[in-house]
Amino acid sequence: MSGLVSAVEALYEAVVSDPDSWNEQMFVDWTDSVVSGGPVSKDEAKYVRRALRMAQKLRAFWADAPARPDLGWESRVDLALGPRAWRPVLELAEAQLRNTRNEEAFTDVARLFPLVNGDGFLDGVNFDDWRDSQS
């Protein structure tokens, strides 16, 4: 997982696992830590902001919902907001793939694409074939 994608997924996991521990200052601190972690393009920043808004919605949903220890964090995201929660994460991964064209970004897109679109990414094409087709 790329750094930004894994940071957003860690944020999602944190807010759905312990929503009561999150407040607005924690979201500000998380954003500051992501921005200070390295260069973030304007395009990537846009998707990080969208994911941050989704994380705030996830926190609000689970703060008011009964505890569900039987669910994993991904299932909690799905239950609360469904595919729209994953869309900014996918868009972030796609932006990174456009910028880097590396296998890690490709793997992130291939993993997230079905969560948003309900269908496989590029009919299961692997990274090497995709890279060769982009040349």
C-alpha cells in the first residue's frame, strides 16, 4: 500500500473502531501529519480532503450506532457508507498510479476498484502486462 492510501485506510480503521476518541482537533492533527510526511500533489491533496470528510461521516455514524465488535473495520466502513466511502481512496490510488506508474499504486487500484465499482479492475490484468501496454 502506498503511504497516503495506507494513511487514509488507517484513519478509517481508527474512526470506525473507536469513534468516541476522535474529535475535530484529532482530524486536524491527522491532516498535519499526512501533509508533513512528504510531498503531496494538488490532485492527491484533493482526494485526501475528500477521504477526511468521509472519515468524519464514518465517525459520526459509529458514534451514534450500537457497538458491533463482530464486524471488521472494513465491514464497518461498508455498513456505514458503502462504496462512496471507498471512492476517494480509490481516486487517491488512481492519482498515485498516474503519477508513479509503480506496482504498489497499481495493486492499490486493483484492490480498491471492486469495492467502488463492484467489478474487477481491467479484467484481472497484472501489473507487468498493464505497464507494457502503457509504453
